[in-house]
Amino acid sequence: MDIWLDVACVFKTRSEAQKACRLGKVSVNGATAKAHRDLRIGDELVIQRPLGRKQLLTVLGLADRHISKADARLLYQDRTPKPTPEEIELRRLERIYRAAATPAGKPGRDERRARRRMKRRE
């Protein structure tokens, strides 16, 4: 299953798919699935995503080798309901909050020099 989740571009890497299975974030036909589980056409997958979202998929095809993204998207039907306007607004606010909470990254040239001057004065 972890290979199919990677090949179908549901997760970026196979290790992410394995981790999701190990943490119980993926269920097949109502039962929590392990990474080595075999999938069949018609299986119903529920993937728990961050912030309480759930992705609902139906398996339409199987593949065990990488294929183009366009072909990979034909391996499943995404039945996830569209987000409500309230959910969209909540996600937007969450992104703004996270952006404000994280540091700006590496200090620029001027900030480095100012810090160096402050250290010399001490």
C-alpha cells in the first residue's frame, strides 16, 4: 500500500506514506491499514490530513512502478468534499498565524553587523 500511495502521488515520498500508515492515519474499508497491506480495485481509503481534514479516495487502478503524474491521478477517484467557506477562511488565518509565528530566517547583512557591534560593546 505504501508503494501505491507514493506512485499515485497521494504522498510525496514512500517514507511519508509508511509513516502515515504506522501512525494510523490511513484506513482501508474502515480498518486501520499497515504499509505492507495489499490494495484491490474498489477499496475505500480515508487519509487523515493535518488540521483535522480527511481525504476520501476510491482505488480505480493499481501500479507498483512510478508513472507520470497525469496517469497516477487516474489510479484513484478523490471523493473528498469541497471545503466550506468557513474552512477556507480558517485555513487562511492558520497560514497567516504560522507565518507570523516563525522567525524570518537568517539575519541580513545589516542585522548581522548590528549584532556584532552590540557584542563588542558588552
